[in-house]
Amino acid sequence: MIRNLTIFIVLFFISVQAFSQDDHYWTQQFGAISTIMGGAVVAGVRDNTAIYYNPGALGFINQPSLSVDANVYKIDKIFIDDGLGNGVNLNSAQLSIYPQIISGLVNIIKSDHWKFSYALLTRNYANVLMNTRYTNTDFDPSLVFPNMKFIGALDYTNQLNEQWLGLGVGYKINDNWSVGGTLFISYRAQSYQMTNYVRLVYKDSLTDLFGSANNDRNLKYKTFSGLLKLGAAYQTGRWKFGLTLTTPSIQVYGKGDIQREISEIELDTAGGGGGAVIMGRQSSISAKYKRPLSIGFGVEYATAKTRIAFSCEYYTKIKIYHLFEPDSDPFIYPSSADTGSIHKMLPSFLHVQNAANPVFNFGIGFSQDLSTKFTLMLGFRTDFSSYVQPEEGDNFLHNSAGWDLYHFSAGVSYHQKRNSVTIGFTYSASPAKSIEQNNDLVIPVDFTSNPVVYANSFGLVIGYTYYFPK
């Protein structure tokens, strides 16, 4: 009987997925105007956010200024219908308040050609919390263990914060052409924890049996990297064009901690029992995170009161690599458990893989001057997933469903001589996507539900810019 319950527990832990929002490059936008315009500003950006969208356009900015923009209210929601079995859903709904970008343009030298800029921006931000618990006291009598009472639970946390510090320079060649570049220093911190456990009691005519199993995983890491963004801007008449190239990241530092435990215990009133424990932990080990090469292009047509803009960006593929690859020598007890499939998983017990598919995103923006002081703006952009299923089965961070996102935005700007204020609303949604079922709290020895992922968010963005005297 203990052997049968061991098989039951192994089936319960056959695969546990983690869900992440870090597979999208265009989720975050920078600057209230650029956000509301759908990020379609590679060609026509003429404010401080040029340091990110196209540093080549810095040369066309005539007045030094300071800008502060923030997502002052943002709700991110992920809902997985039947995520852990029929009627057992997973849900995360988190309120976030954080700055988008603080940026400025300064006159270091007196020149109509050279322009210098700085920025601190939130490149990636995620806060996903999920937990669920299911108690099964009416187990199906047609199954293997008709008298079993069962409790299962999942707790999941994934938090990410990535900040970029940028120093940019632009050079205006003439009234038509300007070029520039930005050096970004990236600080990335991510922490992840997942606890999956099951408790069960079985009673038959011979004995009472108690079983317990845990599957705990947690890690955290920090990296510092550098990358360069180059840009060129061209304008003639009512038309503007922009072209950018962003280099892959070059990491200068990366450290982290990782811990994993799989355990099971079985006890019965007849004096029998058994179990196994596999534990591994590594601290202050090397961590690596990569960003891809990307190429952006934009075009904008403008009249005296109207702007119509289009931008796109292509991100290259990142081959599978290890975020963590420590020497895995986990503790295992009893030693007799080191057989078969368990023996095969031990060398990569603490490994974490990452990768990215190529992605092509595009955005469309529209603005209309309603008066000399008010401007209406609308925007749309795609945000396709770069998710790749890694080769090693135990992937901690990026076993997401690979859903695509679509962002919609609208807002207004109020302009005065020395300052401007922008306020806008954003809505993001993912079409319903079916995913593979990897765990079942309702019928632990059978996978019969069809999980469907829904993701959406609502946001309020506000920006303020102060223009210094020329």
C-alpha cells in the first residue's frame, strides 16, 4: 500500500508550472505621451523620452527640461480557469504604483548641435502572487483509493524589478538629420518562490495510513549589465523617420541563491512507513541574464494639428542558456532512492534555463490638437511573447503559458509656456489561451480539466514636464 501511495504522490508532482510576465518586451512604456501614443514615437519623439525610444532625435530638441512620469495606479490580473483541476482556479490581482521614467535634457556645452540627456526608468516590473487550496473528502469510489481524504495546496510568488540608468547624447547634423546614442546600465533583481504540498489520510480494513509530500523551490538573484542604443532621425516637411539599434546586454555582475526540496513521508498504524528526501541549496553562485539585439523603425506624418505615427521593433532569438548552472550534488535519503528517473534528474537539480524566441512588435499612435492648450492622443501596440520551452524539464521561472498581449490607450495633454501635464488610461488584454494541465487537486491521479489563461491590466499614467528657460 505504501508503494501505491508513493506512486500517487509522484503523479501529483509530475510537473508544476510557474507563470511569469517576463516574456514580453513592450509591456513597459516610458513617458506619459509616448505610452498613450502606443510607443509609436521612434520617428517623432521630441521630448526627454527620446533617450530611450530614439537617441538620434535628441539633436532636434531645442529646450532643456525635466520630466517625471509614473504609473500611479495599475492593476495586473492573471486568471487560470481550472488551473489545478475542474473548479480549482488560480488567480493573481495586484495593484502597483511605480515610476515609469525620470528624465531630463541638460546644456553641458553651448551648442545648437550637441544635446545631452539622462534618465532613470523602470524597464521591467512584475508582482505575481497566486495561491489555492483544495480539500477532497469525497473521493471517487471508482478510483484506486476510495477511502482517501486529501488536501493539496499551491503558493506561488514571482517578483521582478529592473531599473535602467541612461546617459544619452545627440548630434544634429543639419535641419534634416540627427544621430545619437544612449548607454544604459541595468540593475535586475528577481525573487521566486513556489510551495506545492499534499496531505492525505487513507483508511481500510487493515490499517490507517498518513502521507505527506512537499515540493518547494525558491531562488533570488541580482545582475548588473550594460547595453548601447544607437539611433538616427530624419525629418523633411510633414514626414519624420527614425531607426534604432539596441545591442545585446553585456553582463558585468550576477549572483544569486537557489534552494529546492522534494520530500515524501508515509506512516501507517501497522508499524510500516517510508519516504524519501531530496534537498539542494547553493548560495552566492553565478547568475546570468541576457537581453537580445533589437532593431526599431518608425515613421510619422504630421499636419499643423494632427499626428499619425507607426513604430515597430524586431528582437532576435536568444538560444537556451543557464541562468543558474551550479554543480548539483543534492542530499538524498535514503540512498536507495537514487535510482531510475530520480538519478537522471540529480545533475540538473538546481539548474535554471532561459531562452527567447524572435519577436516582432508594432504600435500605432494618433494625436489631435483640440486647442492651443489641449491635445487628444490614442494608441495601440502589440506585445507578443518570446517564451521558449527549455530543454531541461525543471524550469523555475519561465514555464508561462506564452500568452500574447494587446495594449490600448487614450489620454490628453495640457500645455503651458513653462510646463505640461499629461494624463491617460491604458488597458491591456490577452486572448483566452488553452494550456497544458500539469497538476490536478481534484482528481490527483488523472488530468481531465482544460485550463485556460486570461490576462489583463488597467492603468492610469500621469506625466509632468517643466521647461527651463533657453
